[in-house]
Amino acid sequence: MKTESPWHGLATPQLGALSARRADPDHPFDFYYAVNAESQLMLVLKLGSLVRWNPDLPRLKGLRALWIDKTHELHLMLAKAQDVDLFGLLCKDLITCTSGAQSDADCIELLCTRLLKWQRLLSRGGPRLLDAHEIRGLFAELSFLQQELLPRFGPAAVQAWKGPSGFPQDFAADNKVFEIKSHLVGSPQSVRISSPSQLWVDSTDLYLCVYHLSEVSAGGKCLGVLIDELTAALGASASATEEFEEKLVSLGYLDLPEYRTQLFALVKNDAFAVTDGFPRIIPSTLMPGIQEVTYSIQLAAMSPFESTISWSGA
């Protein structure tokens, strides 16, 4: 069932007035869902009378932001009514991200930072909810980042995450390349390869790492918490944190409640050395004109290539 719009029931007011309701009575700051005389949907933030702020607000496509110095209010207005679902998501996110602010200035800083993230996200087509397969895949990739790379390379490990930038494989580090796959326990015993280039490099060691995940009702970890843990681990490096968030944004990820309900338990993880004889499609063997090849590999067929990652200095 579709969630009711937070603007539902707000009548169009007379010219110069707003029809509004408090967004969250328990929130430390006064956010309001509102409608103006032109029937535009709005989010209004009312701050204290002592606030002095000259904002340089990010420009978001389809939105107008207005700071009213006299009343210390920030107005965000939606230009096109058909974008109401996306605007509702943005407003909810802004309200959530400022809930821990300790002062008006802190609230504004958090809000502007979040608007910048939305600016980058909307420039890439906007957020979308990852499907179940994508959630598991991202969970597996970030588990590899957390367990294998961060302990060895620290915050610089984020630079090794190449998949969000369009690289054929997920990670490149220590003169090695890594493709990460998730396998849901109980599903067919295979992994899906999205292109021939995914399991092909010319002169570097290539590993295929499979993370076997089980969906659990308790005792597991959700994608949102895993990302929280990684963000906390990167906290000492502002540049690494920003790069990590940028890569999440490029995947269309935004911290939504839907990513905090599904729990995964990591049953085991395997690493396979992709060498001569490994069951894969070699790009050079494809006939001219063939494109967009995807295929699956049985886990049993990879077992002779099971390996331990040979890290330098280990």
C-alpha cells in the first residue's frame, strides 16, 4: 500500500500565507510540511531569532531554496508536482539527518552538507531502491572492504574500490584485482558473471571472492549498519569518507529505512585464483558482433581453484 503524502490534507492558503503542519513533534528543530498559495509543496525550517546566516545553498534540479532572513526560515519548494515522491524522500532524509544537531548552526551545516549529497545524487538520475540481488552484492563488496582491505591499507583502501567508477572488477589493490560475488545460502550453487571482461585481466593476479550470505531474523547485520561501521572506521580521514560516500551515491544508494530491515549472516567466504583453466569466457574467443554476454559458473566447477589471497608482506 502506498504511503500517504506528508502534505495530504493541507489546503491551499490565501496569497501570502502558508498551510503547514509540524513534521515531527519530537524533532529538536521546527520542520514543517507546507503548501503555499501557488499550491507548491514545501519543507520549511524555522530557526531561532538570533540566527545570522548568509547561505550559499546547493542548487537542486526541480527545487527552489529560499532563506528568509527576517523570520530566520529556510523554504524548500517543489517546482513540479509529479516529483512529489522524490521530494518527500528528500524532506524525510533532511529531517532525519539533522535530528542529532546540537545548535541552529549545527542544524544548518548538516542540512547543507546533505543537500550537496542530494545535488550529486540527482545529477546522476536520483536515488532508487536497490533490488535484493544488488543489496546482497553491495553487502559482499563492503564486507571485503571491511575485512580484507581496511586492516591492511587503512582509509586508503577506499581508493581500491573501483567498481563504482566503471572498472570491470570490484577492487584493485596490492597489484591484484578482485571480483566479489554474493551467494545466498539455499539458492542455486552458482554465481553470475555480468560480462567476459569481469574475469579477465592481462598481467595481474585476479581473484574471484564469493561471500555466502544467509538471511536471518536476528543476530545478523543489515547493509545500513555495515555502511555505518565503515564510515566510522574512515572517520579520521575526511577525504576517504567523502570518496566512500561519493561512490555510494554513484550506485544510487542513500541511507533509507529499507536498508536497515534485512539482516545477513556471513556463513563463509571463499577465494578462487582465476588462472589458466578456470571456467570462464575469454573475451578474445568471442566472435565479432557478440555483445552483452552474461553467464553463470557452478561453484563446484571452481573448487579446484580455491586459494588463499597472497598479500604482499603477509
